[in-house]
Amino acid sequence: MSLLEVTDLTVGYVTAAGERVVLVDSVSLRLEPGEVLCLVGESGSGKSVTMLAVLGLLTDPLTVFSGSVRFRGKELIGADDETLRKLRGAELGMIFQDPMTSLNPVRRVGTQIGRALAVHQQSDRRTRERKVVELLDAVGIPQPAERARAYPHQWSGGMRQRAVIAMAMANDPAILIADEPTTALDVTVQAQLMAVLAEARERSNAAMVLITHDLGLVAQYADRVAIMYAGRVVEQGTVWQIFDSATHPYTLGLRRSLIGEQSATERAYAIPGAPPPPTKRPAGCGFAPRCEFANKASECETHVPALVTLADGRAIACPPAQVAS
Ligand SMILES: Nc1ncnc2c1ncn2[C@@H]1O[C@H](COP(=O)(O)OP(=O)(O)OP(=O)(O)O)[C@@H](O)[C@H]1O
Ligand code: SF4
Ligand SMILES: [Mg+2]
């Protein structure tokens, strides 16, 4: 049994005209204890919606159409709000792109982290205050006891995100879910903050789902990688498999667009075209309109390719690429 098992998760909404719009389509993922899974894909591919569904945080009109999310074997889809609230923060720590979605602007930072502790742990106030200072110290906040009394607006963006990491780690979660945790920050503090996050995770040996556009971060931190395109997982494997021997045409394109894979005289490569919006997804393979290997004869444009697991554990949703592997 995996720590987290997402099976055929399909998420979307129903339009006023009664039509179903699918945003996340039959996504399956698994996460083992202590492992880092990176979820990668262009904007709009469904990374955030997938993880919001896992956390039970979808907001109207979004809903889970079908599929399963199991945490330690327990089904979370359809679980009551109280169960989900208890899990979030205790077992599932969350770090979103904008720290202000997690911090309350009118409460002192220390009080907020203390409350996160109080909700999930039985402890007296003094113990909690000591723990808050320890947590802030662990994420590199100088003079943490003093700083804990400040309000979020008195902290820089990078410091606020450190506070969010401290809050996410407060109850030693089994899984950290970090959705582009450094993208909103100044480039100069991004690497620093990622290092703080990675260190906090390693200390507690939490597993992590890291959503990122940055293949550099993937190479540095991932154990396994799931590549998403147009709401589906198109390839999944270990970080070595994805970087060394990926075969899905979309993964190949993504990798090629990584700076460094072209010579100095060549312009940076970008996959031609753009992903289809959820309301206009093609009938067959979502990538077909942009795929240089698309082949009518192989039914690329008429059949949605299934994600097939190969002998080496890699999963690929592209019949020609499966043959080539
Ligand atoms: N509340 C909503 N109502 C309707 N469509 C939505 C809603 N939230 C997200 N979507 C759509 O669902 C699709 C997937 O969105 P999602 O936010 O998961 O993408 P993403 O992969 O996280 O992208 P990014 O890298 O930009 O964060 C997008 O087309 C988005 O426009
Ligand atoms: S299934 Fe066809 S269109 Fe889709 S990625 Fe593979 S070759 Fe390209
Ligand atoms: Mg997102």
C-alpha cells in the first residue's frame, strides 16, 4: 500500500448548459513514504486542480467526477469535511505559491503557527510558544522569538514563505504538498527558499509532491516525476528515466526547451503551438495537434492513448513511444 494513491481521478465542472468540462482526466499517481514526486507540465495542464482535489480543497463549481484518492489506504473522496480538515495540517502539509493564501494578515505570525499546532496537538501555551520559535529558527528566521510577534505585512515575501513552510511542518506531516512554492518570489531568494524547504522536508522525512515548471528543480530534488499535459499524466518515471530515457514526444519537447540543450548559436527551443483549453481538447491524444510524430494511421487523433506501465516501471501514454522504449 502506497502512502498516497490517486487512481483515475477525474475533476471538472458542469456548465450552465449541462455540459461536462473535464479539467483533470483519469489521473493516477502514487507516493511512497519519504519520496519526492514532481508534477510537471505547462500552465493549465491541471497540476493545481489535481492536488486541490487530493486535499479536498476544490471550490465551486469544481467537483470530482470519478476516481479515488487513498491516504494510508483510507479513501478521501467523499470523506466528510471534519476528517479532511484534520488531515490537512496534521498529515498533509500545504505550501502554495502565494504565502498570503496561507497567512492571515491581521494575526501575528507566531500566533498563526501556534494555532496550527494547537489544532492538531494537545499542548500547553508555553510549550507551543517554544515550538513556534523552534520552527521559525529551523527555517532560518533570525531572532525568531521577537519576529514571531510581527504581522505578515512586516515580513518580506521570502520570510513569509519561510513562515508558511514552518506552519506546514508544524505537525510533522507525512506528506508536503508544495504548489510552485517559490515562483512568486524574487529570483534571488528562490533557490534559498527551495533549499530551506528541502532541508525541512529531509529533517522530518516527509514525502513531498512538488509542483513546478522548473526542470532544474526537478533534476535537483525529484525521486520520481509525473508529466502532465492537457489534464492527463502522459509520462511517469524516476527522475533518471525522465531525464535520460524519456520517450513521450511531449516530455522530449519539454526537455529540449530546457536551457542548455541547445548550442549557444541556436535559439532556445519552444514546443510550437499551445496546449488546448479544457473546452477544446482534441478527441484523441491531447498532444496530437503539436506532436511532430502524430500519425493518423496510429490513431493519434481518434483514440485517447492509455497510460501503460512498461517493464522498467515507467508509464507512457503514447503507443509509438511505448514501442520505441
Ligand atoms: N474554478 C475553475 N473554474 C473553471 N476552470 C478552472 C478553475 N480552476 C482551474 N480551471 C481550469 O483548469 C485547468 C487546469 O488548471 P490548473 O490550475 O490545475 O493548471 P496548472 O497546471 O496548475 O497551471 P499553472 O502552471 O498555471 O499553475 C485550466 O485550464 C484552468 O483554467
Ligand atoms: S499518441 Fe501520437 S500524438 Fe500523442 S504523443 Fe504519441 S505520437 Fe504524439
Ligand atoms: Mg497551478
